[in-house]
Amino acid sequence: GWWWGVPLAAGVASLWYAPVMARHGWAFVDEFFVQHHFARYVSDKYHHSQPFYFYLPILALLALPWTPFLVASVAGARRWNWRATDAFGRLRLFALVWMCLPVAFFSLSGSKLPGYILPALPGAALLAGDAVARFVRGESGRAAMRATGALALLFAVAAPFVAHYGRIVTIGCALVIAAPSAVAGVFILWRTEQRARSAAMVVGCLFLTVMVIAACGLGEVAERDSVRGLLRRADARGYGSLPVVQLHTIERTSEFYAAGRLLYDEHGEPRKFEGTGVVLEAARQRGGRLLVLVPLEELHQVREDPRLESELLGDNGVHALAYVRAVVSDK
């Protein structure tokens, strides 16, 4: 009920919000609520615009490997008794609303990121689980399970090619990741009539694949998608207090890991430097030394400029971090 639900939700939230607001005041309210909630929703301030239908394929990907069963459940919704009063009927309708509302709400947002619709996944899981249960009980056809098996085989075939051409993980690691999907896909397509075993194969494949990815490739992928490791290397070398500039790039994770040191423009956006001359000027204005985050293919500009003394601190496969010192004279 509203009379107890709203106060309970407010009370739980206040355990964190109240102390933070008491300590930081309007600065927190403006940054957290105004900028990162309202401004994100009504504008593209943070440059994450996507088409209106963006979350439909994202939801399909997040629901894997049960996406065919989720589609089957939603497609069958037209045959539901929408006025059912039994517990199961109400739960199924609630799950549909639970899934659809976050997707619809964030589809209207000016800024879209995949994580925004994570609250929709429990509803999607309930709907897919209902379809899986009906399949195991023999109350539905085999099309959804056959589609699941086909997706498993497609993943097993595609993983090595994506790993090779996208340089995500090694081919050997990709083959290990693909192995459970290959076995599950073959079994499901060959023995779909064994309903319970087919469902068990999907569950086993899912857990094995997640464990192998976590052990084999997750760390390497995460390293490329963040500058945390690069900045930690700089900290270990004693450069933890130097300003950080970005040359020919804007790497968003730097806003967190280089907080308080990253240079921003007059609009409050991370400043994107477009030449080593600007880097030189920034260095001279800040004691002659700074850290430069630059795409690997543009690193030669920093190294070849005679006005700069540079030291490569490391790279994550996408970006490099260099320690730069301005020379006394640029003649």
C-alpha cells in the first residue's frame, strides 16, 4: 500500500542520502540529482545519445541465454487472462509491467546507457522462467528451445572470430569460452525432446561460460575499458599528484580515476587537447610536468615533439599514459 510503502522506501533511502546531504549540502544535490539524473534524462549532456529503440536489442542481449523463451512469453501475453485474480495470473502481469516500464521510461531519455534498464531484468527473468517451466512440463512447443540451441552454436562459432579480429581475448581463451556452448547447442538440437535435460544443459552451459570468461578474459577486457591500471602505475612512480590531460581523446573513466586532477573546459566537460603545442602550454602553466592520456596510434606526437621530454608509463591496448615535462626552451 501507498501509506506504508512510500514512507518505508523513503526511510531506507534516507539511511544513505541524509548523511551525505548533511555533509555536502547543495553541492551533492546539484551534482547527483540535478546533473546526473535530470540533466542526463532530458538532454545529451554526457554524450550518450542513442535511438529510441536502443533498449530493445539491449534487453534481448541481457536476457541471454533465455531470450527465445522471453520472446515466446511476451508473444503469448495476448492469450492471458488480464483480469485474473489468482496469484500466478497477477504475478505474470506484474512481471510484464516490471519489465516494460523501465524500458519505456528510459527509452524517452536523452542519455542512454545499457545499465539503465537493469531494474527490468527481474521481470524479464520471471517471464522467461514461466516459459521455461511450461516447456519442461510439456505445455508448449519446442521452438524456443531449438532457437536457444541455435544461439548457443552461433556463439560457439562466432566467439573465436570475434576474439581474433576484435583483439578481445586470445584465440585459445575464446575456444575454451565457446566449448560449453558448442556442447549444449549440439545436445539441444539433437535431443530437444528431452525437455528437462535440454533446460539443464542451458543452465550448465551458462554457469560454465560465465566462470571461464571470469577466469580467462574478463580482467584483460576490463583493463582496456578503463584507465585505472594506467593511473595506478603513475601513482607507483610518484606521479599521483600531477594534472592529467587528454590528447586527441576523451576517456570517460578518467573522470573517476583522475578526479580532482583532470582538466575541464569552460562547459564543465573533460578538455580534449588537439595538439602537443597545447599540451606544452598546459604543462608550463602547471609547474612544467603533467600526465598525458593519448590513443596509442597518436603517442608518436608526444615522443617526437622536441619541446617535450616524455616517458611512457604504460598502455592498456587502446590508450597510453605518458609522463611529460616541458623543456626549458622551445627554440
